[in-house]
Amino acid sequence: MKRIIRSVFFTIVLIQFGTISRAQNFVAGPKLGVAFTQVDGDSYAGFHKVGINIGGFVSRSISKNDKWDLQFEIEYIQKGSRKYPDVEMGDYSDYKISLNYIQFPIFLRFNANHFSFEGGMSIGTLLSDEELSDGAEIPEEDKIPFKTMEYASIFSVNYHFTKKLWINARYSYSFARIRVPYNGEIPVYDPHWDLRKPGQYNNLMVFSLYYAIGRNIKL
């Protein structure tokens, strides 16, 4: 049922973006990407959790020479953390955090020929979460809950293949923690938490493909 609701939601959004894109000075369209994520504050390092990023965007030039744009996006993104066993090293522990968000990035973009550069923030709503230790879900009574809202910074660079097709490389980091610090009193978390951190934060890189519907973009 959740997948159906998401599909209907994004269909409506993209239809609306298509309508907006026909308005003067606006560009809109879909985006599709892959997210490589980790959670700062656990005991593990590396962008080992892979998820999808799908949504749509609408942007508008805010300068007379088309050098500066303001862009707004609506997207579904999978974040989290992943630690695989290392049998050769005698490490059999397996840990996974899965966090699914609807988020709303807004940012400024500076256009420079075939490249463009972006900076801004996003606000996300947590749709669902799952936390597994050695293949078993951590019981709700032991689980430290994730915050329902996320606030993150975003910085990215684009390369425009054509006037309507470009690739985006984005880095994002939560500037407000997504989970409060662990107090060291829940045994299931002992091997998985870094007690030196004041909580946990999403840390991720996303690579996406964008397609613009509407007027031509000046390069």
C-alpha cells in the first residue's frame, strides 16, 4: 500500500511540475539517482548503505543574465548505515539502519557554461525506519527512536550534457541530529554506537540524473 501511495504522490507531483514548466521563466522535470549513505555517530565508517533517490524539481532564474537560479525539489530518498561481516578477519557482526524520507531541498544555483554549482538546505520527513543487528530487528522497547524531521545542508555540482539533460553530484549532512545520544545502558547498542558523538547525523553522497521539461536552459 505504501508503494502505491508513493507512486500516486510522485505522479501528481510530476504532472504539476510539467504544468509549471510551461509558465514563463520556469524549468521543471524529474530526477533519478543513487544515494551512498552513512550515519555519523555509529561505530562504523564508509558510505556502504545504498539507496534510491527519485523525485522532481522546479527552478526559476532570479538574475537578468541567467547566472543565478532558485530551485525547489520534492523527492523520496533512502538513507541509513550498513556494516557487513568480515569473515576473514573473524568479524561476524552485521548491522543495518534503513531510513526512508520525503524531503524538500531548496537552494541557489550558479551557472557557469556546462557546469553549475548549488548550495542550500533540505527539510525531510521520516516515513519509516528499520534497525537490524545480526539480522534481527531491534525490539521497539529497546530502540532509541529517530526524529521525525531532518534538517540538512546540501552542496552539489552539475555537469550539463545538453540543455535539458545533466548529472548532479551532491553532498548532504544533517545539521541537527537525527537521534539523541546513547547513554550506554542498552546492551544491544554497545558494539554499534560511538559514545564520543553528541547523537547521530545523516552523512551522504547522491549522484542523480536530471531531465528538464519546458524552455531551453541557457548554457
